[in-house]
Amino acid sequence: MKGNSILLVFFFVSLFLAESISAAQSGDVNANGVYIVYMGAADSGNGSLRNDHSQILSTVLKRNENALVRNYKYGFSGFAARLSKEEAQLIAKNPGVVSVFPDPVLKLHTTRSWEFLKYQTDVKIDDSDSNANGDDTIIGILDTGIWPESASFGDKGTSPVPSRWKGTCMKAKDFSSSNCNRKLIGARYYSDDAFGTPRDTVGHGTHVASTAAGSTVADASYYGLAEGIAKGGSPGSRVAMYKVCAQFGCRGSAILAAFDDAIADGVDVLSLSLGAPAEGRPELTSDPIAIGAFHAVEHGITVVCSAGNDGPNSNAVANDAPWLLTVAATTIDRDFESNVVLGGNKKAIIKGEGINFSPLSKSPTYSLVYGESAKADNAKLVEARNCYPGALDENKIKGKIVLCEGNDDEFSTSDKIDVVKEAQGVGVISINDQTRAVASVYRTFPATVISSKDATTVLQYVNSTNNPVATILETESVSNYKPAPMVAYFSSRGPSTLSRNILKPDIAAPGVNILAAWTGNDTDEAPSGKEPPQFNVISGTSMACPHVSGVAAAVKSRNPTWSPSAIKSAIITTATQKNNLKAPITTDSGLVATPYDYGAGELTTAGPLQPGLVYETTTADYLNYLCFLGLSVTDIKVISKTVSDGFTCPKDSNAGMISNINYPSIAISNFNANEIKNVTRTVTNVGGDDQTVYSSVVEAPSGVNVKVTPAKLQFTKSSKKLSYQVVFSLTSTSLEQDVFGSISWTNGKFTVRSPFVLSKR
Ligand SMILES: *[C@@H]1O[C@H](CO)[C@@H](O)[C@H](O)[C@H]1NC(C)=O
Ligand SMILES: *[C@@H]1O[C@H](CO)[C@@H](O)[C@H](O)[C@H]1NC(C)=O
Ligand SMILES: *[C@@H]1O[C@H](CO)[C@@H](O)[C@H](O)[C@H]1NC(C)=O
Ligand SMILES: *[C@@H]1O[C@H](CO)[C@@H](O)[C@H](O)[C@H]1NC(C)=O
């Protein structure tokens, strides 16, 4: 996406790993010569050298200079240091060192160019239940920092800072301790230079933080569009910002330092709207998010991450370790329509999507030209049709609205606007079926996106007359748009590349056209002549993640003793699969969504507070997962503080056994004919009634037999935990493709649903 005049806001921060040790050493722009040395749990295992990082360093370093960059010691053990490749390799040989890897370079990844208005999420928590308000839970956010003056971080009516909070409000040139209050209780930054500050100059961190836990702000809007009340998913929760990203990057060493601090500070939930892109996925033992989150979860912190914006390709989901809650993005029931009015007798109105403050007249009086008809002499027809730079004859588009093909091409609508603007064209109508659902902000320039189907109508009109005319109307926000939600086209899809035996993503939440707080001085985001916006509308799985973090905080607030896996289970098993037409949720292309698109389905807000039953996953489950992935027992013992010395990996450790981890969904790989696959799950009754009977309900795909034993679960005062088995077999010869179904348990009051996936490979 080059040459965008429209500001690109990043929606999903990407982490690029230095390709190899040699790349990190070769003066590559991404390399800082820093290696991360990961040494497992902070207070486990044997060996005095575990927490004595300088001693390890001095055993290999022949020089005197201070090589240590960061020390990790609260939540886990390790350090980051400037090392040569040889030194890194020597350190890796030390017992107690799990992995040594080049400090990954994290970059803000501007995958797509859209920005937006209006915050109207589906997160509606019953305010009459003050416990569900998230009071006193602390949400830590790893992001670009925060704009503390935003009304979303006002602390009116908020009770004092919880006494267990041990975090801090770091000072900087433009940030004082008085910038923290009872809402924003902590702010840290991790840059080494003099310009370090917790203040957000990007907008992303402020946006995400206010979505998770913003205070209620009346009359929020983007220049009057889509006005309403803005508030976070858990408006009573506190925010702690850990600034690990700047405009152009986030360091893995900083992410690990933030995890380490957040564990010591006492956060309840961590929200990360960042991750690795589909290409260049790190291994588990060199992935700062997977490592940091493992220890955070072991310390009772729920970690919520975005799934990535690499959709709609499959095998693209990021942050897919089983201890993470992985969030896909969906649309909401709000649309930003900038419609096209055609001339002629009918004055047909074509629905378009985009955010602009079009100064054009409302009557269709502007000449309309198809890009193809304005081809420059030396250009290819297809390039002109797509309005590529250099492909249009400027004389043929001056003063006109230009219609551009936009499906399947290399340039964004913003690039085409540049082309048309330069030639003094007055508007752009772009044809794009994917971006049709996601409104971009074009500010004052009249631009809008229409579907191919509607484009046919426009083209027929253009063909029917010698002087076609049209206009582009100023954007209006439309509520109760149907159908919604839909899975956003950019949302990264499963299956997981780490293992097909854990279903990822886990859940979907609103991530399209989300209005939330913004930095206070961003003139680039303002239409000409306007003050900078206080709220901005953007899209991405980055925006979906904090919706789930907010709900996780509300669940934690109501059930303070619940483990991260119980909270995660509550969120997954209460998801909905229906849209606002009471029909199955679809993807943007109209196909019924599968668990690879949205995990268990769309987040609900009341359900997770009272799930009835929960699936609890233990640290032992996660360690077995590491065994199945091939880590050595020695490393695993170093990684976890809870394992006893007697820990051994299961005999015949194999990938198929991952299916038996007590996860709230079920995924089975290599499912072939004449095979019986058998999984066990254990549920815990948290529904309030000690005596209750749950019955199973199975939704099976055709050609598959699913038998649940026992078919009823009878809970009593003394048996709160019960197990069941599911036996899957094929009735047909073999699977044509991966198939999906679900197993639900219901006692009439609660329904506890687990999706399942049976895959061929
Ligand atoms: C640590 O290991 C040494 C030998 O390697 C042993 O003598 C010592 O007792 C161990 N300490 C603990 C606390 O296990
Ligand atoms: C418009 O006319 C062109 C050339 O006459 C033709 O190829 C095209 O199919 C027509 N388009 C529509 C939508 O009728
Ligand atoms: C906004 O404020 C920040 C922090 O004070 C500053 O670094 C930045 O340059 C300002 N941006 C603009 C556009 O004024
Ligand atoms: C499923 O596995 C369990 C434990 O390995 C075993 O006890 C049970 O008999 C198996 N059921 C079937 C139908 O294979």
C-alpha cells in the first residue's frame, strides 16, 4: 500500500523476526544485535545461576562493556543482552537456558487503509449488576501508549485504586504522575532513548484501551457521524498501559519486559492487539508473546490476543498457543453509507460504503466516466479500468466522477483517489466486494466503495446514454444494518499452524468500524478545517481483542477465584452463532461461517458471567502440549514453576493426544475412514445449583457419528467435576473436507456449547 494520502493507521502490530542469526548480525536495519535469553520460570528448578544473569553473561563475555539490555525476573527468568552470534550460542549451552533468539523486530503493520467513526459495540453489560461492571479488575494493555487526557480515562465516580496494585506511573517530558488517576492506574514505557514516554502518538493504544475499559462518555462521535455513548466493555475496570510499540515498531525484548512487570504489578487481564504475521511465524520458544503469556497465565492472568489481519487466507491465525484467548473480527450492525445517485429518468440510488464529508451537490450533475473509457494512449485497458497511476488520460477525467474496478488489484482506493485528484477529477467510485463492508475514511474527498453487483447497474446506465451523470452523497451512519455480525474479510482464519488439534481462533468480536478514543492532537485524522478528532473509527482484529478483554475482566470481577482457563471457557461456550436475522452468521462473502473463521462464534456479554459449566485447563495440560510439540522434559521442567521434579512427558507422546487437552472446543486431525477417535473432557459445575442434571445435544455433520458417554451428567454437592467421552467415527468412506459440529450440555437454564472440527490432515 504505497502512496496513500490518507493516513494509514495500523490495526494489527506485526512482529517480524530477524530471519536468522546472521541477518541479525549483518547490519540489517531490523537488527539491534540484541539476543533474548529465555530461562523459564522465575522461582523454580535448581541452580543459583538462574536469577543471576550477570554471572551467566560474564562467563561468556570477554569484554567489559555493559551488555545487559533487560532483566526478566518477576514473572519468569531471562534477560536481553547485546551479544555476538558465538556468545549467543555459548549461552544457549548453559543448563537452565531454554532458548536464545535474536530480539524480534516488531513493526506496526499497516495492512489496510481504513479508518472510521462510531463506537457502537455489541458489548452491553447489565449495569444493574455492579459486579459485572468490572469494578476493581485491572486490564493491562501492551500497545502504543495512552492519551491520558481523553474523556474515556476520566475517573469520576471510580473507587480508589485497588490496594493490591503494585504498578507505577512512569514520568516523561510529556507525562507526569498526575496523568494517572483511579481509571488509568499505571503507565510504563520501554524505550531506551531520551524520548521515552507512556504517551500515545499513534492512537492505537488509546483506542484499544478505551474499548476494553473506557469510562462512559456521552455524545461521542466522529464529526457528528454516528453519535452515541462511548464506553468500554468493562467500564468499571482499571487500565494499566505498557507501551511496547512506537510508530514503526515494537521490540520482543520490550514485550517480555512488559509481561514481566505486569505479572509483578498485579494485573488481572492482559490485552495484546499485536502479533506475528502469517509469514515468519516464530517457533513457540522464540515467540515473546507465547512465552510471556505462558507465565502470565500461570500467575492467574487471562491473556487475550488478536488473531491477525491476514484473512481470508486459511492457516493464517496468529497467537495460537492454547493458553491464549485468540480473537477474530466481525462487523457490527452499523454501516457508513455514502451513496451514489445516478442521472437519467430513474435517479437510481446505489449503496456505497465510505466515510467522507462530500461537498458535492445532492443532485446528479457531475459527468461520470468508467476508467476504461478514460484510458491513456500507452496504457493497458485493464490498468485503466482499475484506475492505476499513469493509466488514465487526465483530460478525460477532469471535473468528472471516475468509476474504478477494485477487485483483486494492487492499489488501494486511496491510491486511486490520488490519481483522480491529481487530474482534477471530482470523485471516485471504487468497485470492491471485500472492502465494501469496511468503511474507509476519505475525509473531504468524495469517494465510496460499491459491490460488483451494483456496479453492473452503474455500467448499464453509463452504456445507455451519451452523457452519464452522477453524484456521491455525504456519509450517513445507518443503524440496525442487517445482516450483522459477519466475519470480516481481513480476519485471520484457522486452522492453527502450531497444531490442528487445538481449534483457533477461539472467539469473534466486533472489529469493524469501531469508534473509540484517540490521541488529542492528530491533525492528520481531521477533515480540512476541523479540530483533531477526540474519537476515531478504525478496524482490525486489534479492535476485536479488547472487546473480549473487557468481558474477561467483567467475568473475573464477578468470579474473582476463577482461573484464566475457566474465564476463557465461559467466554467460548456461551458464544452465539446467529446474526440479527436469526440466521447463521456468515463471512463477508455470504458463506456460513465455520469455526476456522470465528471459533465458537460471536462473543456474548451476559452469557460468560454465568456459563453453568466450565472446562478447566491445567498447567499440566499445557506442559503435555509442549511434550507433544517436541520440547524436551528438561526444558519443560525449567519452563514451569508448578511441575514437580517427577514430571515426565506422556509415553507415546503424539500430536493426536493434544486433542485430549481439556480445552473448551474439540479439534481432531488426520481423521480417516475406518478410524475411531475418542476424546475425554471434564466439566466443572459453577452454575450455583449443586444438584443438577445436564443432557448432551450433538450437532453432527453428515457422514459422521458422534457418541457422547454418558449422555447425562448428574452433578451433586460432592461431585462438581464430571468427565465424559466423545467417540467420533465416519459413516462414509472418507472425509471430503474438514467438517464441523458441536456438543452442547444443557440443564434447561444454561447451555454450554463446544464446537468441534474434524480435519483430514
Ligand atoms: C541442586 O542441585 C545440586 C546438584 O546439582 C544438589 O546438590 C542440590 O541439593 C540441589 N538443590 C535443590 C534445592 O534441589
Ligand atoms: C457496456 O458496453 C460495453 C461495450 O459496448 C459492453 O462490453 C459491456 O458489456 C456493457 N456493459 C453493461 C453492463 O451493459
Ligand atoms: C502531539 O503530541 C505529542 C506529545 O506531546 C507530540 O509528540 C506530537 O508531535 C504532537 N503531534 C502533533 C501533530 O502536534
Ligand atoms: C475411549 O478411550 C478411553 C480411554 O482411553 C477408553 O477407556 C474407552 O474405552 C475408549 N472408548 C472407545 C469407544 O474406544
